[in-house]
Amino acid sequence: MAKFRVEGGHRLSGEIVPQGAKNEALQIICATLLTSERVVLKNVPIIADVMQLIELMEAMGVKVERLSEDSFSFQADDINLDYLRSSDYHKRCRRLRGSVMMIGPLLTRFGRGFMPKPGGDKIGRRRLDTHFLGFQKLGAEFNFDVSDEFYTVEAKRLKGTYMLLDEASVTGTANIVMAAVLAEGRTTIYNAACEPYLQQLCKMLNRMGAKISGIASNLLTIDGVESLGGTEHTMLPDMIEIGSFIGMAAMNRSELTIKDVSYENLGIIPAQFARMGIRFEQRGDDIYIPQQDHYSIESFIDGSIMTIADAPWPGLTPDLLSIFLVVATQAKGSVLIHQKMFESRLFFVDKLIDMGAQIILCDPHRATVIGHDHQMPLRAANMTSPDIRAGVALLIAAMSAEGVSTIQNIEQIDRGYRDIENRLNALGARITRIDE
């Protein structure tokens, strides 16, 4: 176990480059199971969740070679399917929610997929029905062992069909797409997720020989092929990390340049920060945030309180609501944060209230924040990171607070942010990792 010791009150200055996208990497790495040929992946984020998935792939028999700091090659030409029944496989999968996206590739290429109930953030119910309903539509037989919490899907050959997803699940859509590319005939997926990372997956699969149309829309059409080949693919920069840095710069009244952000793939994120009163400039493919002592939250046209809510793409990603919430504590004005998609993601606000923030937790999904306009700085506190995004929100709070804070359970932060303390210390932060 490790913790952060954070000395607050230090402004940041300089440039920072976002890592590759975590949520894209988990999908893309699983997709390498669809071919026996070599696949090269670049701009891979070196974070705990991704490295655990790569280690799991190696344990399954995938040949993995590290080509550079953030580039890897994968070749799944000799998979040990017996390993999928082993206790080691169970243990590794239970630690990592992203492992669920291996089922689609395994099912369509080898005729069977096994998976214990996966782990991940404790942010409320995260059902997997969409994944398995999709597999069943494609003709797979599904079984769930309740006592062992173990999923099994099997099919001699998947067959294309029409399906309307019960929710626009990103991982569910990715899993079904990966299963459908080698299915017999045409698959049509309506109410599909269309995030940039899902678009990236579809584009990569097409370069491998798949036939997917409707990319970037919520209606995907997939004509199955007999096999896929190798390719090269580069991950987008992580939009969640970019949003975290924008909020961090504003709350700490810092001047910061975020490099190479792939601005066209950020969607509504910049506009939502602008509604918080945060000033920034697009400079080529960089975002420049000037030092600003105040930022004022807008109201709606009729004068009612601003509401920031998550929604499926092109709406605001739920992964950034924790960042918006903590940044609002030092804004001028008030805002309602509405977390629609997960019912346990706002419970970290009690830590911010202990630090002096004015927040009313209305229910598991809504919190009203009354900003201090930097008139009442947050107080240092001892905290525990409950999940990746709340952990970084608490880190932002600690960096702006008066005094020295401690954040426990930072392994959660490590799951999504690479070497975060050293990268921020290079900009002027004072964060110390303490191993216990």
C-alpha cells in the first residue's frame, strides 16, 4: 500500500503531454486476440490497469514484445485455452474490469469464452447484461454460475443479426463489435456507443480486414469476414486526463499548456469547462490555460442554476464529473452536478466537505456545489481514494488546500494515471509518494 503526501498551495507552470487513452487501450489490446498475425500498438498508457491486462494476455499465450517505452507488439497465434479455466486466470480477471472485453474475441475466434465476474471501480452497479444479450443474439449459448460468479459463452459459429442494445454501453458495444466481425453474415447494431475510442476500435478492425460501416454513429453495420490480419495502431490522447489537467490548472490558479490533445476528439469537454468560467485557448492541437484568479459559473438563459450532467457520447463523459465537482468548490457561483449513470460515484464528497467545501449531496446521483470563489481555501485533510477519478479529484483538492494532506489507497489513482506525482512535480507541485 502507498499514499500521497500533498503540500498544497503551489501553483503549476509549464507544459504537460497527456498519456494514451486508458479506455481505448483496454479495447484495442483485447482486439489483438482476433488475429494470429502481429499487431503493433503505439502510445499505450503505462498504467496499472493496462499493464495488468498485458500480463494477462501473456499468461494466455500471447507473444508480447515491448518495442519502446509506450509501444508493444502482440501476436495471438498460440492461445492456451485451458488456461482460461485456471485459478490464476480467475484471480487476474477479477482484478480488472477491462478483461471482460476479451470474451467477444475469444468467442468469435475460438468458439468459447470464459470470464469470472470482473473487478474495477466501486462506483455502483455495473451490469454486464448488454454484453451477453448481444452474444446471445449472435447465437451463443450463455451460462452464469451464480455460486462461482463465472460467465460462460459458447458457439460453433456466430451468425449476424439485427439488435437494439438496451443501453449504449461502450464496453458492451466494443465486445459485440469484436464478436460480430468474424460472424457469418451481416450484423446491425442500433443504439451503439459511438465514443472516439469505439471509433478507433472500428477503424483498426477495418484496417485488419473487417467490414464495419456507420462508424461515429449509433447505427453500426458489420459484414462478417473469415479472418483478420495484422496492423499498426496509435492510441488517442486520454480525454479524461486532459480534462483533469484543465480543472487542475483552473483550481490551482496556474498557467499550463496541455500538448497534443487531439482537440477534434474532445467533443463537449472544452465547452463544459467554458461554462464553468474557465478560460483557455486552442493553439494548434494544444490547449493553453492562462493563470486566472477567478472563474464564474454561468447560469442558464432563464437565470436558473447551471446543471452539468453526464450522458452517452456526444454527451459529457461520466469520468469527468468528479473533476467538475471539485473545481466548482472554488468557482464563483453554484452548480448542480448530476451523475446519472452510476449511483455511488458522488459519495467521495464527504471528504471535500471535511475540507471546507460547501456541497449538498441531494441523493446518490446529485450534488449541489456552492463555490467559494477562492475566498475560503480548502483545508488539508487525510483522505482515501475510492476510485480512479475521485482519487484524482481529491488530489486536485489537496493541491489547492492550505497545509499538508494525505491520500491513502493511491493504487486506485495508479490504475488510470501514469507517474502522476512526478509529472506534476515537474510543473511545480509538491507531492510525495510514501510506500508503507
